[in-house]
Amino acid sequence: MMRLAFAAVVLGACLVLPGCGGGSVSNHDLPAGTNAPSPTENVRNWLEGVAQSGELDSGITLMHEEAEKLKAEGVSTADEIAAGLKELESAKGSSAIKSKAKSLLSKLPAE
């Protein structure tokens, strides 16, 4: 019974608290004077996590969208990154995932 009550409290908190449950960040979700991360920053941060963990998560779907935004930012390697994300999605095994993520990181412009 205690576990059920705890689970209900946690679920309720996730439904109410901002930032719980993922999703992309937009300017209206941030404090005044703060800018949302650019698509390049979003892709870089996600790839760094994947390169460390060797595991893909549901963020891959968002990264495909962010890769499209890289073109609008004028990133010259945006098409390579988009294609690489598709390859990453089909990669098997932790070491292959880490290797592909590191390779994609090298294609992003410097910060």
C-alpha cells in the first residue's frame, strides 16, 4: 500500500513539475534573460551522454529533428550528422554506439 501511495505522489509530481518527463526546451520555459540551447548544443549534449553511456534513449527521435534545424543554423555538416544519426540508431552494441556518437561529435562545429 505504501508503494502505491509513493508511486501516486511521484506520478503526480511529474505531471505538475516543469522539466519532468523530457521534451525540448523553449524560450518560454526558461527564466527571463536566459536563452534556449541551440540545436547544435542540444545535439552535442545528447551525443556526449550517448558517447559516455553507450546506450541510446528516446532522445534519438528529437535529435533527428534537431539535425534538421542544424541546416537552418548553417552547419555545413548537417547532412552528414543527420545520416550519422540514422546509422547510430541502427548500431548494435555499446562500443559501436559509443564510437559512432564520438564520430558525430567531431562533425559538430566548435562551441
